[in-house]
Amino acid sequence: MRFIKLAFTFSVLLYVNTAFAQQKTIAAKVEALLNKMTLDEKVGQLNQYNGDWEATGPVTKDVGNKLDAVKQGKVGSVLNIMGTEHTRKFQQAAMQSRLKIPLLFGQDVIHGYSITFPIPLAEAASWDMPAMERSARVAATEAAAAGINWTFAPMVDIARDPRWGRVMEGAGEDPYLGSLIAGARVKGFQGKGLGNTDAVMACVKHFAAYGAAIGGRDYNSVDMSKRTLWQTYLPPFKAALDAGAATFMNAFNDLNGTPATGSSYLQRDILKGQWGFKGFVVSDWNSIGEMIPHGFVKDNYEAAEVAIKAGSDMDMESRAYINNLAKLVKDGRVPVTLVNDAVRRILTKKFEMGLFDDPYKFINPEREKATMNKPENIEAARDMGRKSIVLLKNEKQLLPLSKELKTIALIGPLSRERWYLKGAWSTDVDPNENVVTIEEGIHNQAPGAKILYAEGCKIKDSVATDFKEAVETAKKADVVIMAVGEDIFMTGEARSKANIHIPGVQEDLIKAVVATGKPVVVLLMAGRPMVFNWTAEHAPAIVYTWWLGSQMGNSVADVLFGNYNPAGKLPMTFPRSEGQIPIYYNFLNTGRPAQGDNDTFYRSSYIDAPNTPQYAFGYGLSYTTFSYTNISISKTAIKKTESLTVSFDLKNTGNTAGEDVAQLYIRDMVAQPLRPVKELKDFKKVMLAPGETKRITFTINKEKLQFYNDNLQLITQPGEFKLMIGAASNQIKLEKTFQLTN
Ligand code: BGC
């Protein structure tokens, strides 16, 4: 035993030493190269160009020949170049530059590369870290085989406003869940580490607080206390960093009057200072140049000065660095040491990835061909899809449907849709024919059933001309499935909405079909929480499917026909109206907290809207039911250096095997400054056979009780804490209190 321990210690030491030695040699190589570089070549490394054909932002006009610029050593990285053929062309140009410094190829591989996985917000609803890590792993493996070595993901922006179009790209509203997901995604993208040919660098974005844009309008100002920033918005970034994220991207928004791109507080003080980040920061698309319209600087010369001083290492698409940085150094406005630091950070990553040993390492057409669309990865996408689905309502156990049904009516504009099912930020590498539609998915599961189809209306129709065909079709069927929702252009970047109801007249179509008295299952597809009060009240079954990617039809049908028992839980609060926004579960109590909806002076929201959301954070049903009983706590008082455990029985009280996500919320009853009415602090996703009971235990320690004071110190305060355990933030089943002593 002792020998094993010694051997283990020895091998750990050996590993640490080797890693250290490697870092040392890389550092030496970086220094040697840096010493050979001219100032212009250094600035070239800080410059990132968009590729030739696809643009994910306003196209820069003055470009000239990009390959020539690469040959002249004026470019350190290119984005939006996919596939080994194209990346090779650019890398070959880099190999013709004086110092032959390889390029980095960046791409928004957000939820899959060739195989499209569910949009990130949907995946967040799975609360399943290994599954999300696998999803990112598959994306990385495919992307890395196509010449890409850097993904601009994960987006870890906390978002409390469903009007914001980019909610689809993140993990929702909660810092705890968001932090776990951030870590899982980084691990998935970076796999066993940079240097492996199936690993891409992660880029955590958008640093910081981009998701808190006022009014949910993209790119908008953010105004928040530093305490809120630290408490709610920064934790997922820190978690991503702790998981080893190689790079960060800054953000378009200003934070309290300073554009994030020009913020030394964010990039130098927090990220590179307090957190000790050793990787590099890339700007967002032209975010350095956009400090001009912000009104923060007067021209690109000043923009470059502010950005490099603030810690933005690489300039995506603004040309501010390439056109001004050398002059800024010569003019004595920017010390060359700042440029050197940025170059060092970028070169280090290039060395760590092994690009100097083999610049074509990721560029292998055979591997590219062999890696795409592997059956096991398609299966993983299907599994991720069904894990992401949230069952919102299931009256009289209408679902799951029988596979023996004779006639199914499929109604709605998304029934046969293919491309939209991928959701925004998909790469479109793979032909859309490989996407499984809802109709195909249903047919695959119930091949004997006759599927009657009626479109009913278009997504954006504003006038309900005629639902006759849809109604007649519904009447002929045993059951009706409706596929309705948004289109692919309604979420994503620059796609915020003031009205987040189900678009057009689709809810009228639902009303007309429900009026037939037939059993109706509504599938709601969107990249955000939508508002659908009538449907919530009157449709017998509602399944929130989001956008699930290539396998969407199969994933949805797996749930509809009970091949898979849904277990998804909402990662964001669903409001009843836009007027309730922002609405989130972890709010602070007022001095007159709402008791009900009718007590005049104890109302904390509106006289024309209830206090509660339509669906709460953490909510989601299963085909089975669960009970929470027998709570016990190991101690009723602890010191802050101690921990306690809280345990309870979780039982499957239904007839089907299924998973529940048991959630632990904590409230610090009296604190200064105030603490939220509840905060998610732990959860367990548990599979239970019918009748089975498992005892679940959560551990509570200082990490779960501490919070930021106004001086941004993490503190705990003695006093009473309430532990709340349940199946959603508004379905607390068990409670216990304990005292924290000093
Ligand atoms: C987005 C980033 C993205 C970049 C490159 C920007 O418009 O905000 O998230 O990575 O474009 O496509």
C-alpha cells in the first residue's frame, strides 16, 4: 500500500515536473522568437482578419489581399475559414512569411460543427454536465479535424432578459448552474489538453456582463453595481478559467460607462491580475473600433491605445492595431512591453498547440473526412436533444403517445421545417438534408400511423385568414401534434425582440385546433423563453423543444412516444408578459414582499400582472412522479470552518422509470448587504426505477454560504440559514434551518 502511495506521489511529481519543464521550454522558445521579431511583426500577431467568404459582423471594406497580408506577417489569426482546403491555403501563406509563425484559425463552433447539437440554452435545460461536456467534445473533434484550432465558445453570459436574442447561446440566468456548465463546456472543447489534434482552444465570452444589456437590446449599455457583477455575472467566467480556458473574448457593451474592450478593470485588474489568467484576450468583432461610436475615443489611434493598455491582446477585425499600434509605440504613447506581453501570450498558445512543430497539424483532409458525422456522435446529438427537452404540461397523462395510434394530425408551420431546427449559430457545414424534421421523427417512431399534415399558417402571418384546413385535419385524427414557434432569425446576435409571444397568429391556430376537442400536444420551438398564456392554460400537453439540431425530429419523437422520459428543467424563468421582465428567481425581497396577488400594499410588481412567472426556473415535468420526504440535517449549528449535510429520500412514486433533478436552494435569512430569497447551491440528477427510493445528500460548507460585501470581499455572516429542497425553484418540498456561528 505504502509503495503504491509512493509510486503515485512520484508519478504526480514527475507529471508536474514535466509540465513545468515543458512550460519552461515554451517560455524560452517564445522569448527567442520574440527577440527576432520586428515591431511590425509583433503587431501582426495581434491582428485577426475575417476570412474571405463568411462574415459574422459588419464587413471591413479596406481589406486588400488577405493572403498577401498573411505572407507579409501582418496577421496572427483568421476567423471564419473552415475546412482543411481553405485553412491550408492560409497556413501555406503564413509559412511564406519571414518568421513562418503559424496562424490560429478561429470559428464560432457554438453547438456542433458538422453535426449540430442543441442550442446551448437548450442543453442547459438538461442540467447534465457529462452530456454537455460530450457535446462540446464532439464539436471540438469535428472542428479540429477541419483545420480549426480555436472556438469562440462557450458564451457564459448570465441572462435574465428573454428579449435578448443571445439568450440562446448561453446557459440561462443562474450563476451556479452557469458556472458548472461553463466548466463542462471548456473541458469538452479542450479535451485532454492543447496539443492534441482533437482539442480546440476555448474562448470564454463575452467579458463581461454582456448579457445584462439594458432592455435586452443587443450591444446595449450595462449599468450594475460591482457587487452584482461579482456575485452574479463573473462566477461562470471564473469557473471557465479554473477549467483551463485558453482564451477570453471581451464584449461590445459598456459596463458602467466604460466599454468592456477598453476596461482595464475587467481585463487587467480582474482577469490577468486577481485571477492570474495566462492566456490571451481577443476583442469582439470590431469592438476596439466601436469604442469610437460609443464616444469613448475619437479615432482608431486612440482606440488602439486604450484597448492595448486595457489588456485586449488581439484585435478582431477593427484594424486599429495593425494601422496604429507601431506608431503608438514609436510616438511613446504605448510601451513596447505591453505589445510584447500580448504577443507572448498568443505565441505561447501557438507553441502549446504544437503549431510550430507542425503548422498543418489540424489540416489533414483524410482525418477531416473520417471524423465528420460519425454514427456514435449523431447518436450523442440525439441523446443531448432529448435531454434538453422540457415537458411543461401533461394533463391526464396525454403523453407519452402510443406507437399504435392510427392517425396523427401534424399541424403548424414548423412540422416540416428542416433548416430552422439547427438554431442560430450553427455552422451549416453539413447539408440541411441531414436534419431530421418533426414529421420524419414521428414517422420513424410510429411507422404504422397515418400522418395528416396541415401547415395552418406561416410563422409570421399576422392575419388568421383561414384555419379551416387545419381544423378539418385535426378532426380526422386520434391525436394532434402542433409544431409552432419562432424562426431561426428570431434569436441570436442582434435579434432581440420587444414582443416574445409566439409569433404571428400561431396561438390563434392553437386555439382553433384545441377547440376541436381533440387531444392536442403543442411543441414550442424557440431560442428563448416565449410568452404563451392561453396555450399554457388551455392546451392539454406542452413540450418546450427549443432548437435541438440535426437530430431534432428523432429527439422530439423519443419524448413524444416515451422512448425517453423527459427530465429537462428550465434554466431561465418564463414570464407571463414582457412587462414582467426582468424576472428571475433569485431576487431580493422588498420591505413589502408579495403575499398574494391581491393585497394592495404588499405587491412587489404590477397591478395588471401577477407576481409569479408562467414557469419558474428549475421547473420541468416527467412522465413519472417523485416524492421528497424524511429530511434530516447532520448539525443544527456550524462554525464557518465546518460543514454539515442535509439528506432526504427521493422516491419515484409513478409507474415509469425516470430522472428528477433535485435542487438545493439556500437563503441567508438576515444579512448585510441583502441576500436573495433563494439561491441554487447544488442539485442532483437522479434516475429511479418505479417505486425506487434513494437517499440524497448535499453538503453545505463555507463556499455555499459566502457572498460579496460592498468591498467585494467574500464573507459569511453568522445567523440563520434556510435550506430548501425541491423539484423547481417554486416547488420547495422540504425545508430545514441551521445556525452559522462565528
Ligand atoms: C460575436 C462574437 C463572435 C464574433 C465572431 C461577434 O459579432 O459577438 O460572439 O464570436 O462575432 O464571429
